Amino acid sequence: MSDIAGTIKNTTVQRLIKAVSAAAKAEGRAELLAEISARADHEVKLGLFNVDHFQHDLDKTRLGAEKEQKAFQNQALIVAAMNHIDEQLEAENVINPSIISQLIEYDHTIKASVSDSGQLNVIIESKDGLSGTTLKEHLQKLRLSKEYAFLFAEKPTDSPAKGTGTVNPWKKETFNVTQQGRVYTANPAMAAQMKQEAGIA
């Protein structure tokens, strides 16, 4: 299943595939534990049961199952966190929330946890793990930055946007190589559309 994920460009689908894959591994471990238990019963009946060997195999499998269960939970949390980021961007009425969420995921480590009250807490952490901010703080920082502010242009409320509806870094009047690279990395299809609008083959 991980091979399939590598061929899919949609990041939301990739995250879901990883979560399902982790769940399948955890389920496989549970089946293995049941198989070990059945084999132990069989060996007891034949008088071949070795307590030390059984305990070793059981502990090894249990630790593996716990590790894979934790991986599944982490993947599920990341999926929930990215959905929350998308919802927050939609609520702020930005034109291209998918580009912003993909940039956040590409440039940072997304961490999430659930509080005792059931609230999802999302932290946007630097790749080196030395700094982190809440989602609200991070979005505000991006909105005010010179590099990313153009992505936060709001949707018009009275009429639909024409074309991409945001600053096009390929157009002569707003040409920006740095922004071109960011848009292309986050969303190649959007980059191609912007280039076409700018008259670039």
C-alpha cells in the first residue's frame, strides 16, 4: 500500500492511505498474537511448551503491536489535523486554502493531540523541532509575511473570482521567481494554470 501512496499526488489521499496502512499492520499484529496463543495451547497439549520461548515471542509481538498501533493513531491525528487546517482556511475565506495547507505540510512538521475534553490541538513545528506555534499563530504569521501574504487574498463576496483569483507570480506586473517555486512545489496544476493565464507556454 505504501507503493501506491508514492504514485498519488493528492496529499489528502496520501495521508489517508498511510493511516489505513498503519491500521492494517496493527490488525496483522493482533492476528499474530492470536496465532501465537493457539500454537501455545497446541504445544501444551503435546507436552512441548517452553515458557521462556513463549514469553520471548509474546513480548516481541506485543511491543511490535503497540508500536504499530501508536503509528496508526499518529497518522489518524495528522489526517484530522490537516482537515482542521483546511477547515480553518476555508473559514477565513482565502482563495486557495489547499495551496496554503500543502505549503504548511511541506515546510513544517504537523503535530496534533487530543485534550481530555476532546479538543484537537494542532502545533505547527519547524523541521528541526526547535520552534512551534499554534495553528492560529502560524496562519497569522503567514498572512503578515511578505513571502506568503499573496496567498491569503480573500474571496470576493459579491462575484466569483476569475481564473485562479490570486496574485499570479508569472505575470509581468507581479513577477516573482520565489513565489513561482513555492506555488509549483505545492500545486503543480495550479502553477500550470497560472503560467497559461500569464501567456507562458
